[in-house]
Amino acid sequence: MEPVTETSTQARSPARGGLYAVLMARAAGLPNDDLLARMLVSQAGGQSALPAGLGLASCDFRALMGRHFPGFGLPAQLARAPDFGERGVEWDDLLALLMQYRAGADASETWLALIVATACMGGDHLWQDLGLWQRADLSQLMARNFPELTALNIRDMKWKKFLYKQLCDRAGVYVCRSPTCEACVDYAKCFGPE
Ligand code: SF4
């Protein structure tokens, strides 16, 4: 398991720290246990854009919890996977991108592809909408689960912008305002601190 870094309000909150500790006490010792615990803690505290069940269908969420935190109790009723309406095509494209680049090392990569695509529908920085505790958590998630995709982010573009830029480069659907980032007036929105 990876150590907790006390770098956020979530980490400093006794209540959140309590839930995190309970989850990690039941963690299976698999890749992503720690990151999933952070997301679950934030979601439970209303500090992410993810719905109950991290946006997964109830069967997938049950499978995730059973695999990563065996013995942890689940609510009787779990939310259904969200319907994004007109943004469903966008969500589908993001999911397809992430699925294509799965590392193929762990079953949780598929769940994380679904979770990350869902969090991209939020309006804040992706790491915050995922309920992660710092941007480095998201960088770790991407590097572990989607390493070849991560390797393409050679200039450390903000993650949500980076994912949409991949879609833009592929299909020209999500049109950037400039053919090159260097000449773009939105450069600061895509690069720099999150
Ligand atoms: S800097 Fe401009 S061109 Fe580059 S990804 Fe952002 S919006 Fe698109």
C-alpha cells in the first residue's frame, strides 16, 4: 500500500481520515487500492463530482469493492450509472480512448477508465472531480493504468485538457482555437498548475 500524504483538507479531516483508515484496513493490497479509497472518501463527503458508486453500474461497483476492500459494507441501494444525455457521445469517446490505452496489468483499469470518463463530465480540475487529494494522485493513476497514454503527455498538460486534446487530434471533433498550442490564446488554460 502507498503512504498517505497529508497535503489536503480531505487528508486533514478526522472524519475523512477515519473512513480512509477503515477502507485501507480492509484493502486487498492491489494496485489502485489507495487511490480508490481516496475517491470513495471524497465522494462520501461530497467533495467530488462523482455520484454514489463512483459512477459505476451497481454490479461493477460491488465487484470493485469486493475486490479492493473485501468485507467493507455497502449501502443497500446503489446509484445507477449516470446518463449524460447529449454529452453521452463525448463520454463514449473518452472511455474508448482510455480503454484503448489500458496497461493490461490489473482488472481495475477498466473500472478506472469508466470513473475517469465520468469525472471528465465535471466542471473542475479532473483530479478534484475524481475526489483525489492532489494532482500527483491523478498523475500516478494515469501512469499506472494508462502508461502509454501518459507518455504522450510530454509537456505535462492539465489532464482533462490532455484527454480532450487526444480526441481533437484524432477526429477534429473537439476543435481547439489554434492549430498549435504555442500560438493559442488558451495556452494558460491547458498548461500550468492545477
Ligand atoms: S493550448 Fe490551445 S491548441 Fe493547445 S490544447 Fe489547449 S486549447 Fe487546444
